[in-house]
Amino acid sequence: MHCVNTCTLADTNLFCRGLFFLLLLLSELYITFLNIYTYR
């Protein structure tokens, strides 16, 4: 991942982790939405 190489400072590392968490959350929501949409 590109973030691991660039995020050496604590602030940017935290930012990258937040961004990664946000991406995970979005994918979870997307999968849930797909499941609800298909099982209707």
C-alpha cells in the first residue's frame, strides 16, 4: 500500500489509518446494501 511508505509522521499515519478505516466502512456499507438489494 502506498500509504505505508509515505506515512512516517504520526499525523499522516493517523490520517492514513482514518482513510483506510473510512474505506473499510464504505465497503461494508456497500456489501450490506448489495445484500439487501439482492434479497428483496
